Amino acid sequence: MITITKRAADQINESRQPDDTDDLALRLAAKVADDGSYHYGLGFDEVRDGDEQVESEGVQIVIAEESQDLLKGCVLDFVEITQGDSQFIFLNPNDPNYVPPTDVDLAAVPPKHGDG
């Protein structure tokens, strides 16, 4: 199952356009390129046959069947990469290039407004 951090959930909810995406779930996708690297996508979409449906931090998530194994155990976060540049990141233990963050890495990420 995939999880979303509170920071990511807050950003997802902020990015929703009123009335445009209220009925849509957040679709997450992953595919493996020919060189073995993982590529990710996300956006608001309707639920389709074969989708896995989960909820994390109040966000409804759908994942197509072909991405389910690739995203199993993944965490979606929203972090400041450099000052003023925040991005969604996929922390995915299935990705052969994945390096788990250390306590030092986590301490270096400043909390977003509203985080404790």
C-alpha cells in the first residue's frame, strides 16, 4: 500500500481547483524505463476498472493495475529540494536507485507552515 505524508496531502488539497476536482481521486502511476529507471506521474482522475483504491491522510488515491506492484510500499512526500523549490518525491523501496533518507537528511528538511 502507498502512503502520503501530511505535507504532501496538504499540497494536494491546496492544488485542487474548486468544483473541478472534488469528485476525482489522485491517480499515481509508475513505469520502468528501458534503462531500469523509474518514472512517476500524478494527477486527478476518475476511478477505472482494475484500479486499486486507497486513502491516506484524507486523500483518495487510485493506482492502475500496471503500476500497483511498482508502487507497493511507496511514500509520496512534498519537500523543499532547494530554497523556494518544493516538489513531490516518491520514496520507493522497489526502485533499484532508491536510497532511504537518513536521520540527517530528515533533520535537514525544514517543516512546512502548519507542521509541528
